[in-house]
Amino acid sequence: MDGKIILGFLNYLTEGIVFILGLLSLLVFGQKKKLTFLFLMFLAAGLMSFLFFAGFAFVLPSISIMGFCIILNLFIQNQEFFSSENSRPDSYNGYESKPKKNVIILYIVVSVLFTAGLGFLFFVYNDDFFKNISIVASFNTATLFGIIQNISENYAPLIFIFIIMLFMSIIWFIAIIKKESKKN
Amino acid sequence: MNIQYISLFSFIIFLMGLCGAVLSRRFLNILISLQFFIISALINFLGFSLFIYDLSYWDKSFVFFAVISIYLFLFMIVFYNYSKQTNIYWLDAMADMALFKSDKSDWWGDQKDDSA
């Protein structure tokens, strides 16, 4: 069997797993189950990055992803441990916590229609682009040494991300300060 | 493998994230939807670099830094909520637990009453 066909099959398979696990993590009730499916989705995404011949680009930064998963788990466990059903009021500041059934159905229908419309537009306007694209003859694997060499030589992505992070941090801290000043 | 299928697939994941982020009001669901955005961007980056360029490292180093910085940022948001919930925030931010404390009296000394 041709290697490219096997690779293609594995690629579609892992992408399908990512999609199914992601959908499950959104739809399943219960926060711990959601977190489990989310973690499995990360594992599938790591496998997928290997199939794109760039495993190091995703697996090495996974240390920060692990930190994120641990703190999210702690947060949810803490929330479930200390919260009780009696402490949740039915209405909070005039807003009802549970919307009516027909409102939920309306939300779902509008969001599905909106996303379907966006998907249709994406498909229609990108069709020509993909027909005219020139694809490489053979796929090459990115080595860890090559990535490290590129990081040490090329500072453009680092500077770009640094500027974006500064911008996002400023927005985040402004949001916190406003929230804190309202409370005080 | 077909780049069009992969791109469409990543867009479906993006739309799923958009749908979840718009539709849901729960903190966890919105965070999961943000993960879909990130995974979708990752598939696009790695897919296009594999199919269009012979061997490029620019995108890999970009993905390397982007994944680290985005997840540190998400870590910051979740830790903020976690610290609020567990009162760590008030211990650290409001109480006097800093290693180096500096206030006005450290610079100008204690105020003395001259009339005495």
C-alpha cells in the first residue's frame, strides 16, 4: 500500500477523533466528563501534530498545556466540592438562571444556521483557491534541531507573539482593574 | 491526503468552537470552545506548511511560541478565577505577604512630631 494513502487515512482518522472528542466534551453533561474528553482531545491533537511531521512544535509546548489542564481540573473540582444546589438562586440580579425551552431551541437553531451559512460561504469562496494551489511532491519531516536553529536565527515570530501578548495582557489587566474597582 | 479536506475540516472545528462560545454561558464550555479555535488554527498552520512548502521551520517555531503563550494566557485566566474562588487572590494581593515591602516611610523615614 502506498505510504501517502496510509498517512492520509491516519490523518483523517485522528482529525475525526479530535472532532468527535471535541463535540463530546461540549455536549456531555457533567464537568469532570467534559474535562476528561478535553484532555483526550489534546492527546489526539498531539498525535495529529506528529502526522503533520511537526510533532515537536506541539509536544514540547505541551508542558504549558499540562499546567493549564491541571489548574482547570483543580478549579472545577474546587467548584464542585464547595458549591451546593441550595446555594444557587433561581434568579440572579433579575436574570433567570434557566431560560425557557423554546428560547434554548431558538438559540440552537439560530447558531446552527449562522455557522452553516459561514461554512457555505467558506466552501464557495475557497474552492477556486484550492484548485489553483500547487502542492509539493514529497513531504519532509521538521527536526527538533532545525526548529531550534530557526528559533535562534529568526526572531520575527517571537517578537510578533511578544507584541500580541503585551496587547492581550494590557486588555486583561484593564478588565481586572475595572472589575476590582467596581467591587471596592 | 487533500489540503482542501483538511482546511474544511479545520473550519468545521472552528465553527463548532464559535457555536459553543456564542451559545453557551458556562465558563467551562467557553474555555472548551477556545480550545477548538486553537486546534483549528494549529491544523491550518501545520497542514498548509506541509502541503505548500518543501521544508519550512518558520511556522513550526511560530506554533511553538504561539501554543506556549496562548496556554500561559489561558492559565492566567483560569488561575485568576481559581484564586478568587479559593481566596488565594486576597491573601496574595491584599494582605501583607510580599517579599519586598516598600511604602512611603521606607523612603522618608517615620514622621516625627517636632513640637515634642
